[in-house]
Amino acid sequence: MKTILISNRKGGTGKTTTAINLAGELAKKNSVLLIDFDTQGHAGIGVGLGPDENKGAHQIFFGKTLSETFMPTVIEHLTLSPALEFFDVYEYSNLKGILKKVYKKEQLADFFDYCIIDTPPTYDAILKNSLEVADAVIIPVVPHHLGVVGAQQMFRAIYQISMEVRGKVPFVGILPVLFNKHLNEHKKAMESVKEIFGESKLFEPIGVDIALATQFEEKRPLVLSDKRKRGAKDYKAFAKALIKRLENA
């Protein structure tokens, strides 16, 4: 099983949009687990469910199993572990290594081909737990100056935390989102991203598509609801490119 984190500390970067569309695209041919660690629960909404006050992925941090939180979604082959809506990570003093232990104890790799984790926009124990099991981290970036700065900060945090919790760094990819090729600011930011991170970490951008916003009202990822839309085509290409990079890693 390959575990892919979708992470960015900065809000409004398309983190959850990327998580649900990647999960939806992979679920066309694979068994996929989507873990929503962002207590807003938007990833769950995007696949027909939502956060839960009483049951969610965060329960593993106080002794529950992950599998008892599993919920079927509107998508065949896609299982959701929803966000626990009122979970406060700062109430707990020692959460080290819990997700890694859950992976092993519950033998998740026997049941799923991919696990997509929508992480919270914070540097905390949830991110540390997620990085311990990650094969790849995708940082969605809106192509403007602050977006690039935020991606640099997130990249450094991933490197530092990964070395701390596991002694090595997973593959980290940069995914530009909301990209408009007609805007000079966006083109300039893309050049900055290439210069800072290198071609090997950069994916082709996801273009602007209003359907990527309205998909949450329909409670279904765009890659499955309307394959003709630009956003759906872009995310399909991204998923294909990511799989190829993971296979060659």
C-alpha cells in the first residue's frame, strides 16, 4: 500500500480538492482508503459524507482502531475514515508513532492499494504521525509569491519532521493549483517554483475550473462526476504522473 499525504499549512490551496480527486481517480482501478485528519471534515463532504461528532479517524489517538471508523462512500472501492469534528490534538501529551502502529496491527496494506491522507493545516502530532507512514507528500501551491513562500516553509517542515520521526524523507511533490496561464504573476511564480524545487518535484498545474468548487455541493469528486471538465482532466493527468513517479522511486 502506498500512502500519499496532501499537506499545506496555508489555507485555500486546494488541499482537500486534491485529496478527493486523487482518491477518486485512483479508486477507478484500486482499493483506496481516504483518511480525513482535518477536523473541518471537508474531504468527507467531497465524497458524500462529512465530519462526525462521535466517530472518526482521530479516535486512534485514544485507543480505538482505525477500521471501526471506516465508512463506505458514494464511490465504489473508496472507503472513508472521517474527521472527528471536535478533536483537539493539544489535549494529548504523547501521540508518537500511533498511526504507524495502527498500520501494522490492522494490516491495512492487505486491504488497500492506496491511502490518501488529508492532513490538517498545522505542524503538530497529526502531521508527525502521517509522515511516519508516508511514501509521498504532495504540496498544493497557488502560484503567487506567498504561495511559493508557503511551499518553501512546508517543504522545510516536512524535511525536518521526517528526519526526526523516521530518519529519511519521502518523495515530496509540488502541485500548482488554480493556475491561469494568462496571468504574468502565475507564470512568474511557476518559474520560481521550478528554480527552487527543480523539475523533478514539479507536476503539471491544475487549471482554474469553477466545477472544482461546486463539486462539494454535489458531494462527488469532479474526476467522477464530469470527466469532460478541465479540472477533471488535469487531476487525471496528475494521478497518472504521480503513480509513475512512485513506481520509479
